[in-house]
Amino acid sequence: MNGSKRVLVIGGGIGGIQASLDLADGGVEVILVEREPSIGGRMIQTDRTFPTLDCSSCVLTPKMVEVSLHRRINLLSLSEVVEVIKEGGGFRVKIRKNPRYVDEEKCTSCGRCAQVCVLAGRIPKEFDEGMGRRGAIFLPFPQAVPQKYLIDPESCLKLKKGRCKKGPPCVDACEVGAINFDDKPRLLQYQVDAILIATGFDLFDPIGKPELGYGRYPEVITSLELERLMAPNGPTGGEIRLGDFHPRSFFFIQCVGSRDRTVGAPFCSRVCCMYTAKHAYIVKERVEGAVVYVSYIDVRAHGKGYEEFYRRLQDLGVYYLRGVPGEVYKDAKGLIVRVEDQFSAQVREVATDMVVLACGIRPRRGMEKFFSSLGIETDDYGFIKTDPMTPFKTNIPGVFACGVVTGPKDIPDSVASASCAALACVEYIS
Amino acid sequence: MLGLLKREDLFACIQCGKCTGSCPEAGKTSLNIRVMVRKVLFGDWEDKEVPWFCSSCGACTIRCPRDIKPSEVVVGLRAQMVEEGEIPSSLYRALENTLVQKNPWGRSRNKRDAWTAEVGFEIPFIGEDTLETLLFTCCVQAYDPRCMVIPRNIAKVLHAAQVPFGILGRKEVCCGNEIRRVGEFGLFKQLMEENEANFERYQVSRIIALSPHCMNAFKNEYEGGDKKAVHYTQLLWELIQEGRLIFKGSYDKRVVYHDPCFLGKQNGIFDEPREVLKAIPGLQLMEFSRSRENSLCCEGGGGRMFLDVEMGERNGHKRVKEALALGAQVIATACPFCLLNLEDAAAVLDADIEVRDITEVLMEVL
Amino acid sequence: MSYSLIIAETRKGEFQEGNFDPLYLSDIVGLPSYILLPEGEYGILRGSCDKVIVAPLKEGEFLNPLNIIRLLERTFQAFGEPSAILLPHCSFGIDVAPYVAGRLGWPIITDISGFCRGEEGEIFIKTLYSEKINGHFRLKEGMRFVGTVRKGVFPKVAEVVKETLFEEAPSIEKDPRRDFIEYIEEEIEDVDITKADLLVSVGRGVKEKGNIPLFEELAALLGGVLSCSRPVADRAWLPKARQVGTSGKTVRPKVYFALGISGAFQHIAGMKDSDVIIAVNKDPSAPIFQYAHYGVVEDMHRLAQKMIENLRDQK
Amino acid sequence: MEVVVLAKWVPTTQEEELKIIDEGRSVDLEEVPFRMNEWDTYAIEEAVRIVKEHGGVGWVISMGSEDADTALRRGIAMGLERGVLLETEEDLIDPFQRAFIFKNLLQKKGIKFDLLLTGGQAEDDEFASTGGVLAGLLEVPYASMVIGIEEISGGEITLLRELEGGLMERVKMALPAVVSIQTGINEPRYVSVTGVLSAAKKERDFLSAADFMEGAKGLLQLIRVEIPPPKEGAEIIGGDLDGKVSGILNILKEKGVYK
């Protein structure tokens, strides 16, 4: 019924995926633009979801595949919207598709190229938050969609310096001749009737809280880094270790970069209490005899089954400690977390093997310019402003938003907002 | 009643405890700054001893996620006691001395320029010419024989680098940084006004502060605002970059740098002192685990140089032990209070380690 | 012939040494000396003054300016009016002298530490501005005054040996408005600093209580006892029993090792008879260097540190 | 209970190298800062406490140049109520004369007191006499070097005098009386700069000392001042820190107190 209508969905995380599928299933043609080489977003980086502890990739991978196969979804990976012009009832959008240097049509995803890359295992892997390594030619992660290799021009010797080992080896290894060092960015233009923004979030960079020792002590990691250590498709195959170091004691610090004016973020990120609870659970489950501390300001277990999950954690013997640590440093005993345990009003200096920072949520970096070019209003922190009664609408008619781009949400809420926004789109364009 | 704070400001406190977790005095003294903020909010803080435990390192205020400024709550409580006249006797002396002689030690104001005697050349009074660059000595460096070497060294460096500068001599009065922190706002204002009048009268366009405490006062507390005050380490790094200091010889020692709270944490000057040290030939710079923003307070601030409080292990002792564990031969710092406290600790611990001001290390190779 | 009347101090029946200074001053000025005392035995005075006048008053009644003034009135009647009333400069002298001067309408000079006679007449010297200045005072209306005399500054005029007469002062009706009740001894403390051969004594320069243990250690390593000056005891950094000086203990150790003590007269008075005084002070103009046999210009903390290091090494 | 304190505004000379001027007749105090005589702060504190406990009015009276008003303001800031300054530019050093002027003031102005407190001595001339002479002139009881006031009741005061060698005496006196206060009797409260500034708003009486000179002639004349000749002085042990330490240890060994 809407065969001629077209919607641009920006962002291929769980929100963008759900919205695209809903729109496409409703007969709308979807252009799904993803900046990264694969869709999947933040959710695909996580090991499991809370509070049910479902395997994230088991839930998400089928949806990602469905996106790639859907006849009404045009997936543009490695792509960015560069211009949007209001035109008639709709928009004319310009999209830059960045070069992959691997022909998507030809690549069979055999992986031989990656094996022979001179830099194989030497470049920090984005998907693993730098915990794992890749080469200059790589597949973002095993379940990536599109299931195509790409070359990172920043590290590839051929692209950067013009010369690699003879061959180069990847070219020699590729039986289908998919590698194309001459690939160039392409500018695509589309006419769309509506736009749905689902650009998601970044995590707060804890370098901004120097007292917590991130970037200084390798044993201080972010929650997303821990996700990668826990995930079966992560650098350690799900084993919680740093190289050969197997931590036995863990200290989780919540509200890192949330509820914190010193870093310009007085808001609550909504998800950290629960994902930390989940982490604590998995640690207890996988590391025998693990000693786990969780420091918090308030535990906000507001969702369905959340409080019960929190309670389960306590039954497992996790020390929930009310008080925000002042600092993390190292002495002869190892990492020391200095924190006031408020219920005993006592300052404790807790020695621990690993500190995990529950970093708060920030809008995706680099979106401000795009939003302002469109005239989209954002709040003080860069989240898109919406009205309470239409939480999926931006101030620009025809531009909708879902997921964390309008404010912190967990996965169920993001999915719900995606479906709502999709519905609103359909309503708008008909 | 709370100095610069109003009680209403404290309602925003969510009792997260970041302050207490950050406080170098928490645990070892009975100061629990979170509890103090809470009790002050409810108007039932009564203790007269605990507020004196704070060393004004500023960590609580810098890190407070709600911008409550707990260290100002301490200052407020102190101000209340100052107005009521109930303060520790040692502080009584320091304040009386500052009122009368313009320095907390009660040394004669007329001897404030005594340190110039041994520099070997005439140091002009700032008013003698349009010199514009003022070397601000302040009290510890002017009177403490151990610290007098700092102004002398800087004077020599400026002289050698042909930077014209002058001093206020007997006209200089205490910068008031600690006076404000012990809650004597009236006296602070008096000192500020006297110094600012001199800055104005002699058209000072740049102030070289020897102590981070003075620099902080000029930059952050004086009504005139940023009087182009720089810390001497900033000046030294400038001179080194401009190639105006010529090094002779080599300082072949392992040196660990201790960040003073008022230089580092509170004013963000972390790199210049390190750059100066790194520029010294032969010097091997080491880092404490707790360095930069996490530097462990020497406990010399907030009037604690004149106050005697009961406490557990002195942080200076911890610091010296940390330096020994690192294998450092020298602890270098850039604040007279840190210098005195750390040197004292090294002596008490009988530690085989030198404690030096950065200027002292520098002079070895100039 | 006029005379000088010395009102002497006794404590618990003991004749105080400080009474000799007014006696010697009287000899130097050239006046016959009469000495007024409470009930007691004063053979010790034979040969050193012209008259010993014993008042029919108990010590507690005598050491009282209100009774003294009544006693003086009767004494003047009996022996004539003196040219000078002299007292030792001590808690008694300073209690009685000004009151007597007020009642009599006479000038007063306290803490006299010198005397000379020249063109300007008789000059009494007293220190001003914490010992930094000597003031030369002249009596505008001739020799009639009340004075207190600093202890230990006037030597005995060698040739003076007097035929001392012992007399009884007339009895008086006591003034009921001031009454001695009792002496209060300070509580006995752990150590007796008056019995030590070596005193390590700290003053204001110690700066804070937290520094005391350093000097305790130094004293212990040297086998001495730690004492202090008034500011240290006032702040209760050391017990009062450790205080040297006029309001504390008078000590005569073999070595008095003073650190960070500037040398207020009250302190000097309590230690100046030590065999050897070693003074450490960072201020080279500290008055204590005038009294010490050996001086070290140095920060007391730095020096103590170093000494402790050396002493530990030797052990 | 009417309590009067005599307080003096004195030059702070402890740290100064003083110079003689005026052909040997006076000391150059031009560059010397002034402050409240330390003993007087204890006397004022004691007065404030007495008035607080027994009610009545506390007075602070000072004599000197107009700068001595600061003494009044400090006294008021500490808790006294009334301030009187006897202004004079003359350097009245004779304690007898000073006391006489105070006597005239009290009598002419009808200032009655139950207790008059002075500091044990003034830091500048160290006469320690004004209170005692005044008590004599007024024929009221007097006690000096008081280190404790134990009780005031029934027109009597029980106090402790500090004697030498750690000894004290307990004395009872009838009121009205004059008492001179020794340091250490209490812990004087701190007076903040703001406190002194706001005390400036309180009413004080500024009178000319010249109006109270009747019969108050100077009996004592300061004809000369001089810097005392340096005493023999100490033999200075110099050298570096090690040299100083070994020098001291040698003396201790020589004297046989340290082996």
C-alpha cells in the first residue's frame, strides 16, 4: 500500500534494525544507513541481556540477517548522511558510502585475506573495544552483516604508504579478486518521505575521571570492555582474563560519567545499575570464588524483574557498597579502591584485581552538526528533544527518532521505541 | 554562616560519598566530610575540632558530582569559629601574627626581604622602574631558612636569563590563601586589598608566584581575578623552551615528582614541572602511582602548617615510603609546604632519599 | 641619716636569695640598709645589712601589700622615713612595690638592673622592649622611691661588712581585705628536671605538639631530660613540671641544651646558672646567644634530626 | 558586677632590631607594628567571662594615641561593652603618672568598679606597676600575677597567684579590688578582623588625657635609652650541619653528660 514511499533510517543498532524491519514489513522501502562496516550496534557487542541473561547475538543475529535479506531494505554500511534538504513533502538526502576496498559483490567471506595480512593481530579491534586484535583487512566480527571483509585505510600499509609486502599478500590470497585498493567514496542521492534517526550512543570516556585510573592501569576497564571479555565471540572466547592474568576479585564502580556535573552529565544513564548487576552475576558464575564489590549511589532497578535480579545478586554474596570511590591507585597489594562504605561510615581501601567502570551513556559523537543542519533540537547533553506524549517525534515534521538518541534506554525500551517510531513514520507518510 | 556557601546549596547533596572517598584525611582522622555536609544541612554540626583536620587539598570539591564544594563547608565552619573566637591556640598565634606582622610566623615585617642578602646582586624594588614582572616571595620563602633558597634560586635564574623583575620587599604581605582557608575572611580581604593596591600602584603585569598557594590566591581568590599570576615552574619551562637557560653538567639521579595539590589538582599545572625536570640532562624522571590528579596531599595546606592535629600516619611518611619503593633517589616538588613536610618525613623515617625543590635540582646544572 | 628599707621575701620560712640584690644595690647607692622580714630566724644576714627588722607577722600575713603598707607606716614612725624602699623583683616584689608606691605617692621603678651616678644624678637602669633597650631613669624629685631589683645582677661590694642589729618591728592591725589562705604545690610529675645533669630544653621554636617526640628521642639518646620554656608548657605540649623559668623551675644542670628558645628574661633567670649553656636558634640575634656559652645558628628540627641520625649510628 | 580592664596598645618589638633616635632619648618605632599587649588579652578574656557569669557591664579603658582605639575595639569585639580612650600623643612612661590619670578618670567620670583588671605587665616598658599603683591610690585591695579566679561571691574574690618554682598561693580579697592577670589564666578568644571592624560601630568615649592630669605629675624621667652592650656572648659553632652536630656532641662529651 505504501510501495512508493521511502524512509531513511539512520543507524543500524537494535533500534534502527527493529524500525527498519517494522517499516519494511509494513510495505515501506527502507534505506538503512550505518556508519560502521556492520549493523548490530551496541547490543551485538554485549554478551548477554539483563535480567533474563539471554545471549545477545542469539537474539540479534537473526534480525540482522533478516535486514540483509529483506527486499525492501537497502542496507548501506560504512555510510554517512552528508546532507538533507527539505523538498516538497519529503527530503532529498545525500549519503557518502565510504570505500570498503573489498568488492561486496565478490567477497565470499572466506577469510584467507585476513590470515595473510602483514598486520594480522596487530591492530586494536574496534568491536572488541581494543581488547582484541585484527589485521588491516578484517571482518568486524563473525556475525557481521554484511558478511564482508574490509580494509582499514588508517592501518593498511598499501593504502597508507603505498607499499606492502610483495603481492600484497591479501591480493594473492583472494581467489575471487575482490580486493580493490582504488575503491573511492561514492556519493548517493535519494528522495525520501521521512527520516528516522536511531544513532544510539557512545560510552563516557573515563579518561575524563583521571582519579579512577583508567588508561593508567590496564586492570581498570570499562563495562563494555568487560562485555567483550565475557562474550564468546570476544578476544578471550568468553574467558575473563587480561592476557595471562586471571583476576579473582572485581570492583565495579557505578555512575562513572553519570549523575556527574563535573563531566557535564547530571543525568542518570538508566542501564548501568542493571548491566553491572548482570556483570557481577556472570563473574560470580564464571570465576570460581570471585570476590565482587559493587559501589553505587542508588540501585535503580526499575524494570520488570530488575529488583528481583538485584536480589539474586545479593544472594550470591556480592558486596553492594553504598559510596562512590574517591580514587583508584596501585600499591604493593595491587589495585586499591578508596571508598567510604557509608553504612559503616568507614573508609575502606579495598584491594582488588580488576576495576570495572560502569560508564554512562552519551549521544553518539559527531552527530551535533548533523542535527543542527537539520534544525533538530537537542537537550543540554545532545540527546534529541521530544515531547512526553510523542517520544518518537523530533521538532521537525517527518523526522522521527528512536532508541538512545532521545535519551538513555535499555534494550526492551529501545525496541519498543523503535516500533513506535516506525509506526509513526508510516502514519506520517500515508 | 558558611562563608561563600549558603546552606541551601547543600540540599543538592546526594550523599554519594565521593568526597569522603577522595579525602586524604578520611579514615585517619575523624573528619568525614560527607557526614559533615549532611549535618551542616540539618544545622546540627557542633564539633569544634574536626573541621581543623581538613588540609584543603580540594579533592572533594573538584570531584563532587553535584558541585557542592564540601571543602567550602569546612571553610564556612571554620569562619564561624573564627567569628566566635574559638580557634586552636596555635592558629590564634598565626592569625594574630598575620594581622600584626603580615606573616603567620610573626617574623618582623621589616625582615621580609632578608633573603635577598645572599643572592650576590641587587634586586630592585618593583616600583623603581617600570619592571612589571613581580617576584612574589610570600611568607615561607621569605622567612624559613630552608625555603629561602627558592626565591634566591629563581632570582638567580631570572638574572641569568636577563628577565627584568622586581620585588615588593617589605611592602609585600601574606597572599592570604591559607588565611582564607582557615576561615578568617576579614583578614584575607585586608591582605588581598593591600597586595592588590601594590599590584595596581606598580603596574604589575605579571606575577611569578613561588608557592602554588599564592598563585591560587591570585588567580582564583583575589577580586582582581587573574593577575597574570604564573607559577615559577611555568616560567622556567618558558625560559627553557626559549633556550634562555644553558645547562652545564648532568644530574644523574632518579627523581620522582610530587604534585602539590594547589598546583596540580586545583590549578591543572601538571606538565610544566615535569617538562622542566625532563629537560635537565641526566635526570631520570619517575612517577608515583598516585600522581597528577591523584597526588597524595602532603597535609600542609588549609592552615595545617600552623595547626597541630592528632592524626594517624602522616601522608608525608606514606609518600616517602612510596618513593623509596620506586627506587627514587630524589623527591622533587614545587611547593614550600610539600618540601617541608616531605623532608621532615624523610628525616623522621631516616630515609635515604633527598627532598628538593625543583629550583634546587635545576641549580645543580645551571 | 636616711636609709634604704628592703622588704624581703621568704617562702615557707626560707629566706630567698633574690633578697640580696636589693641589699647589694643599697650598698652600691651608698645607703644604710634595713631589712624588713616576717617572723623567722635570720642569722644568714649577719654582716650584710645594718638592721634586721622582724615583723610580728606570719609569712602569709607579711607577704601581703595591704599589711605591708600598715607595717611601713609604723616602721617609718619607729625608724624614720627611708630614701628607698627596695624589694626583690619577684612575685612578691611585684605584688607589693606598686601598691606601696601608690599609697605613699612615691615614684616606682621595677626590675632595676643597673645603677650609675653622673652629671645627671643617680640613674637607675631598667630594660625595655623585651631586653632590647636599656632605659636610664632619673627620679625627678630626688631620692625617694620604691623599686624592685632584678635577681643576680648586682654584685656584693666586697669590703662591706656590717654590724647588723636585730630589731622588732611594731605590731600592726592586719588589713582584713586581703587574706592568705594557703600555698598550693603543683602536682608531682614523672621527672624532676632540677635533678638532671643534662637538660634538653625546647621553646616556642618547636612549633607544634607533633614535634615534641623528636626532641624526646633526642633527649633519650643523649641520656638527658626534656624540659621547656613557658610557651610550650602554656600550650600543654609538655607538663608544667617541665617548665624552666621564673614561673617554672630553676635549674642548674651541667649542660643546658636550649633549642628554639629565644631567651626571654624570665626563662634565662631559671637556667642561667647552668655550668654550660648551648643554644640552638635559627635567629642569630636571639637574646639567648648572649647568655649561652656556645651557640649554633640552625633550625632546631634540622639539627635534632641530624643529631639523632648520628647518635643512632653510634649505637 | 562592674568590671574594668585597662588595656594597652603596644609596639611589637620582639623581632625588631631597634634604633635609637632623638639624640639617644627615644626608640624609633616608626616602622614597628602595634598590637594589643598580650597580657591584656588575658585580662579582657577573664573580664568577659566574669561579666557573663555574674552579669553587669565590662569596660575597656586605654590610654595612648588615637590608634589605641583599636585596643578598645578589640576589647569590645571580645565581649566587653563600654570603651574609653584617654587620648594623648605624649609618651607617658611613668607608671605612677599613668595610674594617677586613670584614677582621675575613674573618679571624675564616676566609673565605679567591683573589679579592675590589668595585664600582668606591658610588653613595651615592662613596669608591671600601673594596676598596683592605681590600687594604692584608690586604697583598694590588690593582687598581682593572678593565674586563676576561683570564686566571686559575697563581695569577695578568691584567686590564685602564681609564685616562683611552680608554687601558687590562694588568696581571698574584698571587693572592689584591682587584680593583675598573668598569661595562661585562660585561653583568650580570637578576635576576627570582621569583629574588630563591626566593633567600630559601637559607641566609645574619646577623652583627652590632658583633662585628667590634675595631680598626676611625672615623678620619673626617662633621660636616655641605649642598646645594651652585647654581653660576652656565645662562642658560635659554625660549619655545616655535620660540623655543628659534632661540635655539640664534643661539648656534651667534654662535660661528661654524654658518653
